[in-house]
Amino acid sequence: MTDYADKESLPKMGFIAVECFFHRPPGDAFNEHTWKFPLVRELAEGSKEGILVSRADYDETFINNFVTAGKKLAARGAVGIITSCGFLALAQPLLAARLPIPIATSSLIQIPSILAWLAPTKKIGIITYNEAQLGALHFERLGISKENAARCYVTGVPADGHLRNLVGMRKPFDFYDIEAEMMATAKTFVAEHDDISVIVLECTQMPTFAASVQKAVGLPVYDVYTMASWFYSSLVRQRPVGWGKLEDNLSGPMVERNVM
């Protein structure tokens, strides 16, 4: 993502927060220090973990609460919206249709683009918060065909592990324990499926550990940070600082035919 000279002068990204209240360090999508753009937040009522993490459709009240939060963010000047959980892929087309500004709900939105450059024999490995709840409907709502969904393996962090206990507010945040858990999960996943060439982290708490996951398995790693950075870069186009003033460079040397 472009390095911008003055973050606070930039247009704001909206963030729909959910009713999960625990420590969120830099890297977590909720933390304003995660981003190179300013963040404004609104809470979606009724968005507790037990309802949010689902393989079945959300009810109308749940969707309406997200629409209400999204409209508040638009009124506050947000140019786009991101959310707090990759499982909200279920709501992507519903929210996109009902909100006045663009919304990107899930790191899984990146899957079609990844598949476009990935060798046909290679697979994507998705590490999720809850393997049992991530299903076919999430892929369908993002326009991912059954054929392409079949190119994705899914695994979850341990059901009684450190990350699940953090989100369930049963244990406090412990960076080293969650980091070790994420690295171990990734290593086991890749060992079981030697055709995995890319990792996608579903959960918005996972980007804090993305570099560690990459170090563990040596593969490209995508998450909500890479998704939202890409999303914002199109909503707010600014020249990278390193380009300088283009108007001062209206002439220059011809490009050589043989560059190398």
C-alpha cells in the first residue's frame, strides 16, 4: 500500500465493530494503529460471536443492525467500510446492495484474485477461527464457484486453543501462546496438503501473526490487512511519495529498447 504523508488528513475508512470485547493489538482490524488510513467505528448491535460465526443465513434483524451501522459510517464521511469477522462473507451481497458506500466484509474476498494467478494444480489453504462453521455458502456469497471452492482447503485453530478462548472471552490475550498456535496450525496444515501454495487467514484477529505464519511455512499469506489495504487504495487514489511531483518530470530519457 502507498505510504501517505499525513494519515489523519486522508478520507476515513468505516469499520463495523461487533460485540466481542477483548484486547485487540496492532494487526487486529479493530485497532486504528493497524492501518495507514484513519478509521471510524460503529457497533452492530446483536453481533455476538455465537451468532456471527455461522454457516447458515443471518436473520433480518442481524442484517438490519449492520445496515444501520454502515449508514452511520457513511454519514460520518467514511469512503468505504470493512468489518470485524471473515464469516460476514455471508452478508456481503446483502450489505453491498443496501449501503450507500462500498463494503468489503471478509478476507475471503481475495480468493478469486489469488486463484487467477495460482497455478491450476495448486491450492489455497484457509486458516479459520472455526472450521466447522465455514462452509459452501460463504464461498457462494462471494461469487466463488463450486469448482473454485474445491481448490481451497480449510482448517481451524484448535477448538479449545488460545485464540478461540480469547474471542470467547474465557482467557486473556497472550501474544506468544497465540503466535505459537498459529504457527503450529499452519505447519500441520501444509504438511498434510503439500499442494497448498497460498495461505488465507479468515479471522480479523489473525493479521497480528501473519508474518510469523509466513516464516513458519514460507508461503504468501493474505488476510484482512491485505484485503483492506487493497480496497482503500482504489477508494482513495494518491500518488506515492516516491513518485515526487510528476509535473516536474514532463520530459526525460527515452526508454531503451534493450533494457537489460
